[in-house]
Amino acid sequence: MAYHSDSSSSMVRLNIGGRKFCTTLDTLTQREPDSMLAAMFSGRHTICQESEKGHIFVDRDGKHFCHILNWLRDGVIPPLKDSEYAQLLREAEYYQLLGLVDGIKSALSKRKEDEELGTELTRIDIIKCIQSDRVRFRGVNLSGLDLSKLDLSFVDFSYACLKTVFFSRANLQCAKFRDVDAEASIFHNATLREEDVNLLEQIFVELY
């Protein structure tokens, strides 16, 4: 049967794979008017409505449909685990909710960037460490830290991730940089041995 309503704000009862939901025509049609859900309730399509309770049945997994409704209501991407995002993305693609699809992909992309730049230590941690002898940060992720103007002489940074670290005006005399990942790090006016300058120039960091 085709779905008809006298009011765009009228209540709609849904049965999504056995899970029951209540919403309105406004919610289903306004935010994403070109979606499958909007088309289903345009009055132009035949839909399966249960005779007794009036629920409209959709043969999809209803686990994440609450997130779909909240997106249609508020335009907010929920904080979920990656595996749950994958499931929600599949449902969003099925219902042709292009805004939600883009939002999920952006959330996953930002999470990946944050994880890549997630540092294991803070500037305060570094300052505490360099007050002791034979400091080693071998293999440690220090991405994005501001280590400018610190005395980091003799510190062992071998194999560390130093992406976008600020070493400006730092004392790096005799510091070790073997096999570091220092992409986009800045060593402006840092004190370095000549051999370290040559090494860092080979890994494309900003020295001056």
C-alpha cells in the first residue's frame, strides 16, 4: 500500500528488522530529501504496513537505526567504535543518506589522524626526564610536541616518531636521531652537530 498522511508532522511507526521506532514525517524527509527514506514516505511508493499496529516494516537490521533517526533530527554524528561505524555506514548507504555517509567518513578520517599524532608523552614529561642522566626516547611517539628551547643534548631519539615536533632553539648537541620519522618537524635555530644537520636534511625536516 502507498503511504499517505494529512500532516507532514504526523507520527510514523517503524519496524526495522523487528525493532520498533516512532518518529515523524518531518524527521524522515526534511534533512535528506533525496534519500530513500524520504522517497518511501513521499506517497509515491508502496510500503509494507502491518495491519494490527500500523508499523511500517523495513527489512534491515535495526541495531543502528536510532543513530540514523538522531542524525535526521539533529545532524550529529554519534561517537562509535570503528566496527560500529562500519555497520552504520552500510545502513546509511542503503538508505542513501549522503550527509550521514560523509559525516561518518570524516569522523573515521579524523580519528585516524588523531591516532597517528597521538603522543605518548607531554612537554612536562620530557622536562622531567631530561633532568636525569642518559635520557632515551627510543621508539617513542612524540608527534606534535613543542620541545623548543629545551636542553636535549645527549638525548637518544633513535627510531622515535618526531612528526611535527618543534625543536626551535633547542640544544640538540650530541642527540641521537638514528632512523627517526621527523616529517614536518622544525629545527629553526636549534643547536646541532654538523653530522646531525646532514642527517636531518635527508629526512626532509625544516631546519631554518
